[in-house]
Amino acid sequence: MNVIEVSGLTYRYGQFVAVAGVDFTVRQGEIFALLGTNGAGKTTTLEIIEGFRKPAAGRVRVFGLDPYADRPALSARTGVMSQQTGLIGELTALETLNLWAGLTSRKDSAQALLSTVELSHRANVPVDKLSGGERRRLDFALAIWGRPPLVILDEPTTGLDPESRQELWETVEHLRETGTSVLLTTHYLEEAQALADHVAIMHESRIQVAGTLSQVLSEQPARITAKVPDVELPKLLGEVSLDNGQLTVQTRDMQADLYELLLWADRNAIRLHDLNATQASLQEIFLAIGKA
Ligand code: ATP
């Protein structure tokens, strides 16, 4: 089942086209990562899906409803964590959650949620006195308050230390296990790589690459590296470079080239030191898109 359907989405700030014909779907129970360069149009896209902006053209449906026209109905089913925190400095973490309890129809326990986001020990500390990372975790707690079936997170881990980031990932994974759909943006490619079922990469207002992680990763050649002796190399499908005994093969058929290389090493009784075979990383794909 599709929770979010976006087709031909276009949005303008005055004459400037911030989102130009974007299409994607988020299925129930998946984590979908919208990645992209700065200013690519990710936040604008999220704000349209959240019902805060009206598209100039195209169609957006969230649980089958128009988010702009049906925002009140959808807000009960959608938890949102924006880039800018809307927290009130004088309220404590616990007071913030209790205030939120009165504003939303979703039900939850403030103490339990503080424990989920590892803030129980900071329950009575005013927001002003929380660290940036702790405020981000409180923002996250508000988004998942009452376990809405859809959670939208705009750069949720920016400002978090590696340990807090890891904990937030685990909570997000747990949400998925319970059937929650998650749409997130991030600049941390390893985050998308660790979490996302589907990714879309935006650049200059458009989605340039989209699919499952393995589909997107297969857009760029894989790489095999090893230290090799000065012996004639086998014929490989990929692009081979040899620099001072360091072999690098950029290949679209890793299995075939790795097989040939191992066969060659075996026949010639060669020990391949530091042998490594890896798929392209999202980082490489990202950089390739930025340069195109
Ligand atoms: P980032 O990763 O830096 O947060 P983004 O992909 O989320 O970027 P958006 O915030 O959606 O990008 O912005 C897309 C483009 O629209 C940018 O060029 C930005 O400068 C422009 N823009 C965003 N908000 C406004 C606004 N209120 N008025 C005019 N232009 C805007």
C-alpha cells in the first residue's frame, strides 16, 4: 500500500522553481530517504507533503488525501520533525511533552517517550539548558508521540553525536518493524545506507536517481583493488589501472571480473594482498550527480 504518492510535483518561490516535476511513492512500513545537495528542494517537498505549502502543479496524496486541503485530518496520522526546532526555551523537556499531549489527539506517555529518546535524566531541565543534540531528540520525541503511522523527519540527526545518531537509527528501525512509514531527509549518506529501503537523490529541483538502495548503488561501477606483482594481467571486463603494483578495476560486473582475477592468481600462484571488492557507495553516486 502506498502511504505517500507524489507525481509531477512542482513548486515555485516567485519565479524560482524549487521543485520541478518530482515523482516518488513511499510504501507502508518502509524507510524512504530523500537525499540531495544543498538547496535541491528536499525541505520544500516535505513541507508540501506535510500540507504547509500548496503545489504549483502535480499531485500529492497522503493516505489517499490531499495534504493541503485535508491537513487537519492528516495531522493526527503524521508526526513531523522539522529542521528548525519549535521548542519553547523556558519549558522543561517533560513540560514540553505534556504541552504537546494537550495539542494533539494522539495519546502517549511522556515518561515512556523520554526514556525512548534517552532523556529521562533531563526531564526537568529547561529546553534552553539542553544541548543541541538533546533538543533534537526532544523534537524527535514530539514527532513519534502517539506512534503515528507516518513519520516525516527533516535531517533528524544533524547535530547529534555518533552515539545519539546510532540510537535514533535504532528507534527509526523499530518504528519500521511496527509498520510505521518513515520519510526522511539527510546529508549523512551512511545514514541512508544503513536505514533506507528506498532512496531518491535530488539535485537542482529534480530527482536524478531513485530506487532501492541496491538499484541506486548499481548505477556506478563497483571497484576491485589489490596489490599485484609485475606479471601480465588477465583480460577483464572493467576498466583496469595499475599504479606501482596497486591494481584498481572499475567494473559493472564484479562477479565476472573477480572470478577472472582469482583464477589468474590461482594459475600463477600469486597471493593477492589487500584484496578488496566493494559496490560503489552512495557518496560516489552523490558526487557523480553533483558533477554531471
Ligand atoms: P538543504 O539541504 O540545504 O536544507 P533543501 O534541499 O532542503 O536544502 P529547500 O530548502 O527546499 O532545499 O530549498 C530549495 C530552493 O528554494 C533553495 O534554492 C532555496 O534557497 C529556495 N528557497 C527555500 N525557501 C525559500 C523561500 N521561502 N523563499 C525563496 N526561496 C526559497
